[in-house]
Amino acid sequence: MAVLDHHRVIAIDGPGAAGKSTVALQLAEHLGALLFDTGALYRAVTLASLRHGVSGADADGLARLIDRIRIEIHPASVADGRQIDVLLDGEDVTWAIRTPEIDALVSRVAAYPQVRDALLPVQREIADGKTAVLVGRDIGTVVIPEAGTKIYLDASTAERARRRLVELDSRGIASSYDVVLHDLQRRDAHDSERATSPLRAAPDAIVIDTDGRAIEDIVHEIETTVRSHWESEARGE
Ligand code: DC
């Protein structure tokens, strides 16, 4: 594998609705960094599988599909609440990958080693040589274990369900606390119990519990850590 430069990557991992995207967006703005939400890749592959008629049970078929499609991540081009643009074969699918239908299917797709292997070089190359905030589940453990800063954001299931409900509501998607809670628990189990790259904090990650804490406060804590890493590096430490 080519030698890639990931020392300015900030890895942010953690379960769904722990506040990763909101924190990552503000952090990326403060640091002038690229924001790369890696969950968008798994979501785009899931959407592509529906469109191309590839079964969500066909792991090899999904891996072959990844070779045939083109997924691009760009800074947000429209002020409609999005954090990034996601393109699938040139089409803007930023919102099409965030429906309850994709929510329900994506963790199975993301659990296949074939799918994860196929998406690994894509993620490593996008982050190469960049100051980039990568958001996901296994960035600090598998995708970029050499990242300069690793953060694991956590929150209680109840708090995460409340946040997800507010987020869905703001997008006009009706749901209920119980449905959202059940879906989060199901996806947590899927993400943490899968054999390949399960969700867990890297041994050298800074674990932050976001329950009851203001976003600005968490962003400030991470930014201070990142800047101090950069300063030590500049001093050659
Ligand atoms: O963060 P999200 O809800 O957009 O993630 C969608 C799915 O993809 C979720 O089931 C976890 C999975 N995922 C993953 O396995 N590894 C990543 N680096 C990012 C997301």
C-alpha cells in the first residue's frame, strides 16, 4: 500500500446520534478542515444497491457494485441544512441517503467485510495529506489508526434517541421516541457486535461523554487538544 500522510487527520468515532456530525461540522469550520462523514459512503452504497437491484444479502455483489459506481463527497453547495454534498454517479443524493428506508438497511450492508474492504482505500485516499475531520465508527481503530487526534464521542441511548427524534422532526419526518429508540438499539447492536471493524474506542482515543454538555463546549475541548498536538509536532516532539 502506498505511504499516505494522515498526521493531520482528526478521527471522530462513536454510536449513532452521539453528536458526532454537529461537533465535527463546527470543528472542521474552526480548523479550516475538510469534513468527511464516512457513513455517507455506506449509505450511498445501500442506495445504489436498491437502484441497481443488488440484494442487501449479496456481499460479493455489493463489493462488485462499489467498483462500478462513483461516490463523491464535496463541501455543502446548498444551504438546506446539509453538512456535505454526496454525489452518486454525479447525482446529488445528499438527502436520498438519509431516509428511514436507508436507515433500516445500511447497517447490514456496512457489516460485510467485502464492503468494508472495498471502501477502505477510498477513505484513506480522500484523507491523504489533508487536514480533515473524519466521522465514523472505525476511523481511529481501522481506517486511519495513525490519525493525529482520535476522539470517541458517546452519549446515553435515551439522549441519542431524543436527539435523533428532533433531527427527524426538523426534516419533516414523523416518528416517535419508541420507534427511534428501538432503531438506535438495533443499529448499536449491529455496529458493535459485527465481526469486522466493530464499533469501539481506539485504545489511545479520548473518550467524551456528551450527555448534558453543550456542543460548543465539546468542540472547544477537541479543538484545544488538536491545536496542542499540532504545536508539539511543530516543535518536533
Ligand atoms: O453514521 P451513519 O448513521 O450515517 O452510519 C450509517 C451506517 O454505516 C451505520 O450502520 C454505521 C455504518 N458505518 C460504519 O460501519 N463505519 C463507518 N466508518 C461509518 C458508518
